[in-house]
Amino acid sequence: MGSFTAGDNRKKIIMKAELICMVENFPGLRDKITMLYEQNEEFQTLCFDYFLCMKSLSQWQSSMKKDENFILEYSELKRALESELFQYIEKK
């Protein structure tokens, strides 16, 4: 795990896996995601849920190609979590 200087306060933070996942998937929103992550526990939880969903989805896509319904359900969950994440990002 790496660290970087974030936001206006130039506070150094150690990036957690869920935050790394978010900034890798949405690089254009890195500053806003980082700010929300630092300031909002509910957003942190949402990021962690998204990270777990992405991790699980990736594993299942690799190992369970036969179970398309399972993958479709998690793909829909991913879209729903992304929608909720963007609602937070757009509000702030």
C-alpha cells in the first residue's frame, strides 16, 4: 500500500484497499473521493462494500462462468453501489 498527499489540507494518508479500489476505478474523481472518504464514515462503508463487491465479482467471474445469474446479480449490485457512490460525490 502506498501513501499520497491529498486534498487542500495536504494531509498525508495511508490508502486502504477500498480507497485504492475507488481511485483506480474512478481516477478522475480521486480528490473528491479522497475528501469524502476522510470525512464521512457512511461513505467509507460504501467504499468498503464496493471494494468487497468488486473483489467477489472478479473472483466469481474467473471461477464460476457457468453461474451467469450469480454474476448478473453482483453486476447489478455493483451498478447500484456505483449509483449510490455517485450520489454522495455529486452532493458534496
